[in-house]
Amino acid sequence: MQLSKDGQRRRWNTKKIFAMLITWTIALLWAVPVLWALVASFRPASEPMGRGDVWFGSMLTLDNYIKAWSLAPFDRYFINTVVIVTMVLGVQLVTITLAGFAFAHYEFRGSKILLFVILLQLMIPTTALLVPNFSTIRFLNLYDTRLAIAIPYFGSAFGAFLMRQAFLEVPHDLVDAGTIDGASWWQLLRHIYLPPTIPVLVAFGISSVAWHWNEFLWPLIITKSDAARPLTAGLVRFTQLGEIGAQWSLLSAATLIVAAPLFIAFLFFQRRFIESFVHSGLK
């Protein structure tokens, strides 16, 4: 029996080591583009990249970061990005909470069909909506504004479904007790439904911020000036600096400047991020 236990322990340790090796391998593969961008950003811009010579140059320099910051109004881009992300997240938290509450708490004719129609939006490619969204923004005379970037994302089919599922997990006895005590619908939502689902809202908020911080195509299409462009759309100017195309060292530095706030936020709040996703069941 002792040998059997020792054998099981060794097999378990072997499986654990193998799983760790696989995890580290996948993590390193995912990190290669970031590591390359980091190395390339410290490479002198005067040294062109060629086949077999895409990593370190003859020396390390911070000139790319200094030049990138001087060539683009990153302070304006950063303000625009924060305003857009905050605007989208603020409206989304209201719309997905109310939608999830309606589908979870009320029973009305056609609710399943309406939920199905909403979830169909998840199957529509984002690029297929660019033309109708652009036409709507031009009709509303909102072209080249921060509001124009945010409006298409005020509703979230994924968020509404996520909140519905979270609200369905709330014990029905608590809801019945609140109803008997004369609580209105917004009191039920505020005091019974929302408290246990806060981790779900936090997890969705993290996903929303990361997604809209990195959104590129729609902001690029709907803006034409630096007054409304976010950080990602502002990177376009760095692809048109050289006579032969992008200056990769400079572009890498600018890209890392754009991504730095999210990296720093994750480093400081990674435990909170992971706990929110674990408690919400979001994967």
C-alpha cells in the first residue's frame, strides 16, 4: 500500500511538472511579440532591421521613446481614451444591469425570443456593422467626436447575458422576502440582486476597459483629427514616417507607451483582477 501511495505521488508530481512546462511554454510564446517590441524600442532607429537582425542593435537607447512622445500629442490621446473608456463603461454598467434584471426577474411574453435576438449580435462580425454605424454617426452629425466612438458600445449583448445568468443565481427566497416587505423593483435590484453579483460587474468592467482601450478600427474610421482620436488610432502616424514604411523601433516605442497604462494597472491589481474573474466564472 505504501509503494502504491509513493507511486501515485510520483505520478502526480510528474503530471504537475509536465503541466507547468506546458504552461511556461505557452506563456513564453504569448510573450514573444511583447518582448520583441520591448527590445526593438531600445534599438537605434538609424539601424535598419534585416533578416536575422531583428533584435538588439549595436547599443540601447531611449531616443525612440523621447522622439515618439514629441511626434504625437499623447497627452491628448490619453485624455480622449480615458474619457471614451469611462463613458462606455459607465453606460454599459447601467444597461447590462437593467437588461439582466429584466430577463432574470420578470416573466413576459416574448422574453426568450428577445433574449435570443440580443444574443444573435454576438455572432455578427464587428466589421459588418462598420458601414451602418458610420452612416448613423454621420446622420447624427457626430463625426470626429469622442461620443461617436462610444455610442455603438453603449449596449452589450454579452454583458446582458452575463448579468442575467448572475441574477438567476440569487436565492429566490431573498427575492420573495423583499417582495413581501414591499420593496420596489429598484430596491430589489439595489439590495438583493446587486450585492452578490459585484464580482461579475468588476470582471465585466475589466474586460470592457481592456477591449475599448485597445479598440483600433472603429476609432480610426470615425475620427479625422487628434481632437477626438484615442491612443490606438494615434499610432497610425507612426506607420507613415519613413520613405520605405514604418520605422519599427519608433513604432514599437509608441506602441509600448499606449499599452503601458494597462500593463501597470495589471501589475498593481493583478490579484484583484484574478479574484474577480474566478468569483464571476468568466473565462
